[in-house]
Amino acid sequence: MQTHSINGELRSSTGKKHSANLRKEGLVPAVIYGGEKNIHFQAHKREFKDLIYTPDFKVAEVTLDGASKKCILKDLQFHPVTDELVHVDFQEMIDSKKMILELPIRFKGESPGVKTGGKIQQLMRRVKVKVKPESLVDVLYVDISNLELGMSARVRELEINEGIEVMLPGATPVAIVETPRALKSADAAGDAAAPAADAAAPAEGDAAPAE
């Protein structure tokens, strides 16, 4: 399991004015909920960079006044104009307590459809799951080694460990091997040429044309 460390400070005050002053100093207000009480803290924006700007799933280990809590990222708020990070929400990981989160999906194997010229399109990059901390993984895999042209992999084919509940119907497509336009055109041309060739060939038993 990948873990990202965040060093912060407990906040003594809250409110819009206080938060605005923090942001002027390069600090981001944040909150941890899900435990005995909500914990408000602040950290420099660089502390969040490798947690937010990545396709990977990571557990956040937030250290405040020497005490650490393991959390999952739940929500982000950005400024509508500058796109600066303005607030972060975390959920504390509590043993045996289920959490709802999104895990990234990765492919396993090689698609024979891709080898023959197809292109695999990933329709879903993350999937929502319900899981306890002790069953948590940082990625879910789907095997594409049997996907021919035009075939798709679905949610029910994800490799799911015991204790993980996927919150989507099993028939939901995850990826599809698309047939490129050039291959479609070549197939169509071949199908059109075949009847013409059959018509031009003399039927069995037909007399040869007179000289």
C-alpha cells in the first residue's frame, strides 16, 4: 500500500477570514472526520502535491503535533479562477469500519485484439468500492489477455479480493478493444470483392467458350 506523509499543524481558528489568511501564506486548510471528533488543521500546499496530482491511490498519513492518523482523501476544493487548492477533506481510517472510496483500474496481460491492430480504450479508470481498512488494496486489475477485436472487459471481471465490495453493476464495461477504421474498411472491401469474384468464375460443368 502506497502511503503519503503530510506534516501539518492543528488550527486554533476556523472561518472564511482565517482560511483566506492561511492561503495568502501558502497554507491549505483541511479537516479529518470519521473519528471521535472532527480535526481541523493546516499544511503547506506542497504537502498535498504528490497525493493529489497522481493517478495512484495512496493512504495519507497525517502528522499533527507528533501524533499520526491514517486517512483517505475524500474531497478537494479548488479556486474557480486560479485553480489553486483551497481546502482538503480526509476520512480517518478506523479498523473494521467500512469506507467508500475509488480505486484505480490497471490492465493485466496482452490483448490478442491489440496485437492484430486493434486499440484498447479504457472506459473506466477508477471504480467506487466499499471496504474495511484491513482489506484495502491500492489497485484493482482486470485481465485483458482474452480480448479479441470488438470485445470488452466488464466490472464483474475485475480481480476482487475478499472484503471488497464493488458499487457498480457487473455488466458495466471497463475497457473495449476497438477495431480501427482502416481494418473495418479492409474487411468491408474484402466482403464486397468476394461476391464479385464468385460471379466472374465459370460454374462447374459449364462449357468452355468457342474459339
